[in-house]
Amino acid sequence: MRNHHVCLLIAVLTALGCGGAMASRARTRYVVRHGILPEPSEIRVAEFLADYDESLPDPSPSPVGLTVEGARAAWAAEVSEPLLVVQTAIRARNPDTRPPMAMMFVVDRSGSMAEADKMSYVRDGLHRLVDQLDPRDAVGLVAFDDRAELLLPVTPVSEGARLHRAIDGLVPRGRTNLSDGLSVGYGALARWSASGHLRRVVLLTDAVANVGETDLRRIGDWAARGDQAGIRLSAVGVGLAHRDDVLVEMAERGQGNHYFLDSPQQIERVFEREVHGLLEDVADRTRLTFSPAPGVEVVRVEGAEARRTGQGWTVSLGRLGARQHRVVLWTLRGIDPHHRTPRVGRFGLEAVDLRRGEPVRAVNDRPVFVVRDAATGTVARNSAVAWMARDLRRVAELARAGQPEEAQRRLDRVRAVVTAVSHARPNDAELARDRSMLEDFARALARETGRPPRRLRARIRVRAEGG
């Protein structure tokens, strides 16, 4: 089990790049595996979508690129008329080279970290990570309980023995002074003056702050001030009792990432994320716009928050790091269900190229290619994933509101949809993981409502275009 935990921590920490969150899906898996329904607020569609890989072309020399495709999924319609799901995928360019990194690990060593041997796999993971870093990189370590302690100032990775001794000194004790840990961590990293390094604070905690500053917004101020000073924060949650809302706030205000340690990941994903982690920012103020064609109506937008702007829609995506992607799904009404390449409107992508300091723009108003096979592309899969996250949130709400029958009905529908899409995509290992998660979700729902779990009997045949 020790090696599994090591691999998981490597997967999470080395994926910490620029501006993103993938905690929600991992957190949901972890909680239901322990027989507990997650809080509805912890189930977020955008993070479920972000946790899936996308094979998208490198848009170089532009900092960002846009691809558009559509699918008609019969099960995605909430009315009798056919709806078209259009997927816009934004992908940042590859980096030229990975710049060296200066990382300050700020590690919670409070008494709660002794639960379920959390500290053991944090220690083991940090050891493994240090061994995998480039000799140009540098690492520091702050530990906090009732107060924070700088165990190691920023030190070149070439001095491996010092780094490993500091990591071995992480022993759970005391309470959780999160604000002091951030203060010491940011301060130590700010004093390190080597040029050309990306600077990152990586926080590992259950975020149950009970000593020092405990106000959520004020704790978030540390992340915001660090970002202004060029130090990015990424927050990694651990354990059942972790404060998801605290880490979401901190990652958003620090323009960083939010992850959750849930279970061992596949080795392939571990090393893929390790190679591509912590890369340069390539675009800022990234914005996606959509002007629907006459007669086309937007039913729903998923994957990011969209706002109406006159006759159109705008989605702000903020800062993007190298290789990073965002998926936004547009469910549209008013499209001829028999048209293979309908015109739905005009998509625009704007950003500031951080390498050149110049604005860039792209427009896509071409007809949308409608995928006819659920096994082709990712529109059908991502539609199912968004559906799943949205309905699982509602299942949790209904169960806690004392409506077990409606909760069970919705969960049965989700299980049928994901099972059908998974059967259409037999090589999609991530969908298979979600099917397993849904079985755990069913058991957690049964435990919450006091009713026995139900076997899945519903069957849905899925074709991407429906019919």
C-alpha cells in the first residue's frame, strides 16, 4: 500500500500547474468509497470535466487554440425535442522548455494528519517527488501545527540528503495553524532570489484551521497577495474531514490548482503528469464568446460559468498554463436534427499572449461537425460526465432533504447513462472508474436513507446523434 500512496502523491503534486482544479471527482470517489454521501457543494461539473484528458492539437505559435464539435445524445435531452451538444475545447500551447522550479511545500502536521496514516504517505510521496525533480530545481519545507516551522529553506535538489532528512522530520502533533504555515512558507520563498525559476507554494492539508486566523476570506488573502508577488499556490486536500471550501477559495484567489488525494492512480498517468507538471503560464485574460445563429437558443452551459452579454454569451477562463485545457459544453435548441453540419453561430477566443505581451484573437463560425458515434471524439463522453456530476449533486441534495425515492430514481438514471456510454467506449478506463464510483455512490445513498441498494436494471442504448 505504501508504494500506491507514493504514486498517488506524485500524480497530484506534479500535475500542479497553472490555474485549474480537479479535486471534485477524486473527492467524490474517496468519500463514497467510505460509505458517505459527499456534500452537494463538493460535486462540481467543471472539475469532473477537467479531470479527463483531451487529445487536442498544439495551437503554437498562438498561445491558445479552439476546437469545436457537436453530438446529439438522445439521453441528454430533457424535453422531447432534440438538443445539440456543442463542445468547445480550449488548449494552451506546448512550452519551449520547462523552466526550473522553486517549490515551497507547506505541510500540515497537526494531529488529524495521523488519521488513516495520512502523514506516512505524504512523507513517502515527498521523498519520491524530490528524487524525480531536475537538478536545476529547488525545494523548501514548512511544517505547521499550533505554529509553523521552517524545516528547510529553499535548497537545490542536488542536496538530496538534506531534503530527505527534513521530510523525515514530519511527525503529526498539535492543532492546525494554517495561516501561520502560509505566512512562513510565502515569506521563505519570497526571500529566495535566484532568477529564472517558477515559484510555487504547494499546500498539503485537511484545511481544518482551528488556531490563528480561521476566517476563510482572510486565509485566502495570503494566496491573492502571493499571486501578486509572482508566487502561485496549489492546494492539495487530504482525508475525510478536509475543508473543501477553504481550498477552493485559496486556489481560486492564488490562481493555482486544487486537488484531492483519493486513491492510487495508474502509473501511466503518474508519469505523464510528472513530465508536464508545473509549466509556464502562456495566456491570461482568456475569454470565450458565443453569438448564436438566428433561431438557436442556449439551454445550458457547463464546464465554466457563462454570462449573457447582449445577444451572446461570455465565458472567462482566466490564466492558462502550457498544455492546459478547458472544456465548455453548450446545449442548444433550434437545430435541425437531421443536419450533419449545422451552423450554430460564432465562437470567439481572446487572450493575452504572456510571452509577447500582445492580445490574440481567433474566430470559429464554420458549420459544426456532428459526431455520429459515441465512441468517436469526446463530446458524448463529456456530455455524460457533465450529466453525471450535475445529477449526483442533486441526488445528494434530495437524500438530505428526505426524498429518498427521487434520489434513487435520479441515481438509477445516471448509472444507466454512464453504463451505456462506457459500453460504447470499452477502452475508456476513466469511464470505467466512474462506473465503479457510481456503485459506491449507490451504497452510500442506501446508508444515508436506510434503504437497501438497488441493482441497476435500466438500460439505455446510446448513439451520439440519438434517434
